[in-house]
Amino acid sequence: MRWFRLLLGRKQVQHDPVRQEALLQDLRQRFGARVQARFPDQADAAARLLDDDDGLVVAARILREVADEGHRELSAQAVDLHRRTGHWLSVNRRNYRPLWEAAGSELRWPLFALPCGFHPYAQVAAAVTVVGARAPRLVQATDPYPLLAHVFEVLDLTAVGWEYGGVRVDTDAAALAHQLISSAAKIRAAMDEPPPLPPPARQLMRRNNTIDVYDSGSHRVVNGINLGAEMRPALLA
């Protein structure tokens, strides 16, 4: 009966596709790496634009586009690597870790330069915040299952970027990871039948290592982050 309850909930949601497209264009133009503003300030401002049902749909779309384009970029890199070396690497959206373990420095982390133009620490951080904060409404406004998969996919890409992709773990990167974990937990809690945790999430939860977190504007270590320690209480509760 989950599908019937979901259908009833969706009937209460009024969508305005024209406004959604306008929101997406506004987000692309006003935020990102080229903007002279701190990423936390950008993420807060972007989240405020997404404070209704249309904004919630837009937030879900941002995460879908980022996950889809991240997958396409890594798939293209795997094809190029096969062409150059003869080695074929499988690209599995549910678990990017084996790909990065096999290819290592041959791959480029994709999330800083996706065609959609959304920056992980600005628009993506805002979208993740919105879907987590409004998780009870989310399960009525849209199908939460693919969206939850996208949240976990971006978390997987974030973690492998730190471990294999040479991505600097600064306060902006840590804030994104914190919010991805928190929002995934909130979405699962709002679902009648949350799905099993994906393999990379389970793998990360078996770990207990702390990573240094740098100040976003300097080379000074200001904190640490332990993904496994954060994920266990959030996702196994």
C-alpha cells in the first residue's frame, strides 16, 4: 500500500514547472566557484530560495543531475582509460570504490566541473540541506527512493574523492559530508520502507579513522572528521 499512500500525498502537491526552471537558472547564475562569497553563505542563500514545494522538487533535481553527470563523467574516463591501457574498469553507480581502488590517480574527481554547473559546496550543499530538512514533505512531493540513492551516490563520490582523488578535505568538504549523512538519515526515517544501505555506506561504517580537516582559506588543520563514527549512529538507529 506504500504506492497508494504516496499517490495520495502527491495529489496535494502543486508543481509549477516554469517556476522550477527559473529557480534552476537562478541557482546556476548566482552561485558557484566564480562567485566572490564564502561557500557556507552561498549554500544558505541558495537553500532559502528552495523553501517551498517547487524548491523541494528543484533540490531533488539538482541531486539527480549531479549524480547522473558524475556517473557519465566517470564512465567516459573509464572508456578513455581502456582505450589507452587496454584495461577495462567497471563503473557501478551503487559503489564507486572498486573503480577508484583499481584506477587510482588515473581518474579525475568529477564533481568540481560538471556540465550542469552546480558546485558541490554551494548549490549541492543547499539541495542536500533542503531535502533533509523537509524529508516528511519530500516523501509526499516526490519518489524518495531514487533521491535517497542519489544522496548516497554523492556521499560515495565525496568519500572516494578524499581517499583516492586528491580532494582536499577542508571545512567546506566536511560540511557537505556532514549534511549528506544527516539528510540520508532523515529521508530514511521519513520513509515507510527504507531500502538497505548501499555497499559503500556499509563499508565506510566499518571504519573508524579520522581525517584532518583544513581551514578552507589556509593550510591549517582545524578539525577532524570520522565518517564511520558519524554514519553508524545516524544510519543504524
